[in-house]
Amino acid sequence: MNRTTAQWLDLLTQRMDKDAPRYRRLESYVNGDAPLPELSQDTSEAWRAFQKEARTNFGATVRDAVADRIVPIGITVGGSVTSPAAKIAGSDVWQRSSTTIPSSTSSPASDASWVLG
């Protein structure tokens, strides 16, 4: 069945909404507010104090390890890397992300033909 753009938007939004609780729980690990084990009230406070003293944020470490390996090599809009929309989108995305340009690619202002690889 061919879906319209509006139908795709509804479908993908529903999928994101369904997964939102899982993403919030995972984000809590990165933010240092991970769920506590089942403990008494006194032990819970001690556990929170212990978590604040912990030096390694494994959630952020895992996230950053993946993010550091993403190398953008192009952006396409409507399947085209040379359309005016692709060049505008590429330049806008690049500037807002404050990402450095790998030396092996050209400037996004002059060439928007990069994709996440």
C-alpha cells in the first residue's frame, strides 16, 4: 500500500511515541539519574549520594563512542544531492550541528552532497 506523506508522518510519530518511555529511561542513565534498585528510603538516599560520587558515566561514554564514529559524507533531498533544496538543507544542517568538516569532503556551503555513513 502506498502511503501519503501525512500517513507516514502519523505512522512514524506513533512509533516514536511508543518508544518514548524507553528512550527516557535510557536518557536517565546518561543524565546521572538512573533508576535505583529496590531499597529502603535510607539506603536510597545513600545510593543517590554514591551515584553522584561515581566518576564514570557509562551511558554518556557509550553514546559518545557511537557519535564520535559517525562521519557525514552527504545529504540528499528527494533523492538528489544537487537540487537547490539539498544544498539549502545541507548547509543549514551543517551549520546548526556545529560539526567540523572532514578534510576528505568539500565545504557544505558549496556542495551539499554528503550523507551519514
